[in-house]
Amino acid sequence: MALPFDELNAGCERFRTSVVGSSNSDSAPATSSSGSATGSNFTPTQQAYGESSYWESLYEEKGGLFDWYATYNELSGVFRDYSPPSPDAKVLMIGCGNSVMSQEMHEAGFRKIENIDIAASVVEKMKVQFASLELEWKVMDATALEYQDNSFDLSIDKGTVDALMHGADCIGEKVAELSAETWRTLRPGGIFLLISHNRNRLGILNAGLQQRFNDEGLSWERLEVRQCRLSPQATLINILRSKLNGQPLSHAFKDTELLQQSMKETREAMRRMAFQEVFREFKARKRRAAAAKAAAAEAAGENPAPAAAAEEDVGEESNGKPKAADDSNVATEDAVAAAPTPAIARKGPNDADSGDEAEKPSARDPRLQPFCWCYILRKAVA
């Protein structure tokens, strides 16, 4: 697999221009202690990320483009496996912000993309910048969508849920409402792709459905929860944040040694994640081939050979059906999903959402996590 080091270098240069060329303030995307990247030229509290006024002020002041977590390049395998590019697919981009994701999806073959954000300033900027693509850009609250039921084939959220989980009360009521509205506007069989730094979101998403539709058995069908590598730029930002300890990112460009070391660590993290991705895809191909062979044998009236037990213990797919990224995810998410209603109140205002990644928070700075969690969920066909 070719590693995008040129992209890293280009991203670093764009980063330097925006940070050093604008002012002494911190204009680069910030990274919270939970590992999520945002754009800011000041240092907000985590609670500010859940407030619409914060984003409106931010986008009014700042231009440019930035993607939380990952770009289409890092997520292309997920799209290939679950929602291949199609000019006919109706897509909802939730909390589009100043992301280039929709542009990249358009280049890949998607055409009918509705982009919504609660911040009018960024919607207007994006509408002008990408006018030639003839995409839709609308000011809209993701917790109160203005679309009819069963409108979309694919809905995507990359960071909105994480931002809402840092709202003033931190209990996730807004996330539950977003989940219910996403469900309502997806057609039966439609896909909800959620990108998050947190692998334990399924419980609160399901609680939102159960409360809205008064059905304790209603839930998202989890096709897979997959680790996806962060983009080079997001990885670099996280590493810089961990080293600067709250100082503005512009300081990194005044310290050549720190910047070079951060670039080196970014490349190492990218290599690790690229290897993991290749290994995951190798195991997935083996399982798909085994499932196809078994299906062919069954169709021919033969007794298919049982799958090797070792193949069940790793990877994201099993017997031709997707599964979660590891067994701990399955157990944890099932336990959360099975919690009694109300299941929304999960966290106190001081809980940082950083202790449920692959490692314990005491073992590693969560800002150095080189991946995000990709939930592939489906609205079941009635």
C-alpha cells in the first residue's frame, strides 16, 4: 500500500500557512483531550463543541477547508464494501462544516448529495466554493431534519455526534434525537455511516430510536464497526497537540526540531495503520472466498467444509457477514445497547470520552490514537 507522505507534506504546508500566516492566535484545527479534531483560533472548553453559537462564530471568522478524522481516501474501503459510488444514490451529509468530503464523494461518482449544517456562515461559504458541483447546501438542525420520511439511501456523520456529546449537559439527548431523525429519513435498508473517536456510541443511538418511536426492540442493524486510519493531517495535528500541551499550534512552526519529530511520528503511525488495514483486508478476502465456496457447495448439494476456528477470532467479517472490529467491541456495545431505558444519561460533565478506545487512558495519550471508529449501521427492512 502506498503511503500518502506527499499528502502529509502538503497538509503540513497548508497548515503552516494558515497558522503562521494569519496571526499569532491558534487558527489550526484543535484537538480535544478525547482525540477529536476541530477548527479554532481560540481554545474552547469541550462543552463549547456542542453549542451552535461556537461553530457559527468559528466559521464566520475562518475560511479554508478541514476534515475531522479522515477523508474519502481513508474511508474509501468502507464505501466500496457497503455503499459503492452511484449517481443515483441519495446522500445526506450531516454537519458538513468546511469538509471536502462531499467534493471527494462527487469525484468518486456520487451526485445527489444534500449537505446540512447548523452554522449558516459555513453553508454559504461552501455553497459558493463548490457551486460548480451542483450539490445542495442547507442550513438545518440535524436533530430536527426538514426532509420527508425515507428520503435517503446513505447518511453520513463525521464528528457531529462527538461534538454534541460535549454539549452543556453531556447526557446525549441531542445525539439520541439525531439518531432518530437519521433513522426516519433513511429508506428501509439505507446505510448510516458514523465516524467517531468513540467505539461505544451504539447504545445511545439505539436509545434514541426506542424513545422516539416507543419501541424497546427497535435498533440499528450493526453491519460492522471498523477501525479506520486518520488522515495524515489529522494525525499530525493530534501529535502536535500532545507535544504542545495547550500552546497554540503556531508554536510548532517556530520549533524545527519539534515539528520534524512530529512529522516522523506521524509517518510511523501511518505505517502502522496501513499495515493493519492491509492485514484486515487480507483476512476479509479470505472469509469472503470461504463464504462463497461454502455457498457454491451448498447450492450443489454438497456438505460445505466448516470454517477454520482461527478465522473467527480476528478481523471484521465472519462467515460472509460483517462483525465488529474486535470481540471487546461486541461485548461492550451489546452491554450498552441492553441497558435499561432511559439509556441516554451516560456521562457526567467532566467525563472526557477518552477511556473507551483500544487502550486504557493511563497507558497512552488518547490524542495519539491513529484511528477513528467507523460504524456501518443499517435501517432494517420492515
